[in-house]
Amino acid sequence: SYYECAPVSLLPNAFPKASFEQAVDVAPLFNRLVDRLSENADFLETTLIPVGEADPFTFQLLKLYQEIYIPDKSSIPPAQNWAKQADRLGLFRSDYMLHTDNAIKQVELNTIASSFGALSARVAALHRHLTTFTSANPAVTEFLTQNKRDVLKQENNDSSMETMVLDPTTDGVPENMALEKLAYALHFAAQHYQERFAPSQKPILLFVVQPGETNTVDQRLLEFQISQAHGWRIIRQSLTELAEHASVDPETGALMLRHSSSEPEEVAVVYYRAGYAPKDYFG
């Protein structure tokens, strides 16, 4: 086995502060929009039924949604519809690129298996270290200064930007707390599960991953943060493995996981880093 480093720039690229703050400000709104859309069965059916006619994977996902969340299309007795009774936690990633005059344009909104939260935090820390460590290097300072000039000149269409210099009091890499925030969100969800269902033993967190996963470092950083900061034990399983090792308690609806030779353990949170591709599914 071997590790291949994810692509990363040695030094940061300038990004307009106003555009950055706009992306931060609208994030909760997009998160709320996605959550509400997930509860809007009429919208999802109207939108996805035509897609499902051409894409078998979408058809199966919509069929599963109808079985769980639309009573008149479900064969599951309401009292035993454990999936519908479960709480939800969304960990989303919204991707942007700078457009004309450095306006941000959303490229993608990831709602499942959103990756690179942990790695991006490490890259931000790397960039802060390198820009500080090399601040006395004229070549580095000139690159960062010219990069800022180029970006802000495009934004303001102002030739006076050519005389702009770096300001150490305002310029720099923003602190990236994604790793800590993602870990806390999963911890909060697990705590909520304990408070709601009061399991007899401390439950575990389940990471659903792909067989032969190539993005393990990003996932492991999050796993270690959860364990070290919040004390939860985490098990990694693929959907194929879960078909063999997971079961649902018929009395309580609790998801139970048997792994290795241990007794089944109750799962508080299922965190999906897989499930977005047909090849992830068993059978």
C-alpha cells in the first residue's frame, strides 16, 4: 500500500475578503434550504420522477424515500418505521469559484460524503505557517503581494492596485475550524441520541465507507478528533459489510452492529462517506 498526497499549493492564493464572508454568511441558508427540501415530498417527486425514468440509481433512491417518508406509498407499519423516526444531521460542503469582478458562483453543494473538511483545515494551518516562516523572504513576499494586487485589481478594475502592498494586520490565512466543528456536530448528534433513547451502554459511531477507500487520511483526521476531543468510539464499515454485520432491534428500532467477535453494539450516529454511487450498494 502507499499514500498519494492530495494536490495542494505551497502558498495561498489571494481571495477577496467580502466574497469569502459572503460565502460564510449564506452557508446556514443553504443548509436550511437543503433540509427543508428533504422534507418536501411533492417537490422531490415532481423533480426526480423524470430523472428516475432515465437513471436506475435515482429511481431506486426515490423508491426508498417513498417507502420511508410517504405514508400512502409505504408498506411499513408506522410504529415500525424506525428510519422515519430517526433524527437527521447534515454536514454539507458548498463549493464556489470567483466569477467576473470576483463575484462568487456556487459550483456544487455536497449533501452526502462531503470530504476535505479535515484536510482543508490542515492546509490552512500549513499556509499560515509557511507565510509566517517565509515572511522575510523577498521572493515569497513579492509573490503574495503581486497575487493580491492581481486579484483586487480584477475586483476593482483599478490600476492604483499596482501600488498595493501586504498589510500584516489584515492580510493572512483565515483560521479554518472545519475539523473541530464537524467533529462537534457528530458528537452533538450522538449526545442527542443518548438523551432521547437512553441506551443501557454507551453507543458507538459508525462511519460508512467505500471498500478500498482512497481518502482515508481526511476521514481518519475526523475520526481521531471525535475520539480525542469527545471520547466516542468509531467503527468503519462498507455497505457490503453492514449487510452482514448490522441488524435492527425489532422491539426498539435500534441499529445494532456486530464486528469482529464482539457482542452487538448500539449505533448512535451513522455518518455516510459512501452511498453516493451505485457501486457502493450490496446486491
